[in-house]
Amino acid sequence: MSHQERSSVRAAYIHKAEHLGERMLMLQWWAAYLDANRMAAITPFDYAKINSSFR
């Protein structure tokens, strides 16, 4: 197909960069969750319920 990348190496890097914004948000959320666990034990589910700033 003409829309597919011919180089598999190039295609892999394009695919990685495609969702970079979502990955950054996920890592920021995870870092904030870990910081919250320093103060008190909390599950990711409970943390998500009380913290809507990443949505």
C-alpha cells in the first residue's frame, strides 16, 4: 500500500512519536500518584476518583 512506511525502522519511530502527548500525560499522572503515596497509601483507582486535573 502506498500509505505504509517502507522502512520498518522509520515506521517504528513514527509510531512511537504518534502518541507522545498521551504518554507524557500518563507519566505525569503516575508521578503525581506516587507523590500522593508518600503522604498516605492510596490505590490508583481511588487517586483517580479524587484527582481529575489530568482529564
